[in-house]
Amino acid sequence: MNVIEKGHGSNVKVAISTTDETAVRNLTGFVAYIDPRHTHNANTNEGVPRLDVTRVDNRAIGTFEGAEVWVKPWAIANYA
């Protein structure tokens, strides 16, 4: 998958379906964002969950080849 071509590489975003999230996360070169629902507990070196008030079907999950990957409710499954 090549998402940046011909010099148009500023702020590229890729929208994927929730059904494709696992496959995209397993791509070589995918870099996942740290889950925003957790905060770091410096005393125990473990994550501390906090309330997430965002939509689970509309969120950025990481980057791939310089593009930010978003799960979107309107994205078509298996489109890539």
C-alpha cells in the first residue's frame, strides 16, 4: 500500500472500516498510537484506565507509511 504519491504528502489520512482494524494493525510498518484511555502510573509502571468519552468507530489508531490511520463508521470494509 502506498498512500503518499507525487508530492502530496502533507497530513495524509487513511480511513478504514472497523472490520479492517486488526489487519491494518498487523501490517509491517504500522505504528500504533498509545491507547488514550490509559494514563501512565509512574509508581507502578502500569497503565491506569480512565473514562473514554469518544466514539470507538471514529478514532485515529496509528500511522502507516507516513499517513495517519483512522477507523471511521462510513469506511468500506476491505476497500484497501
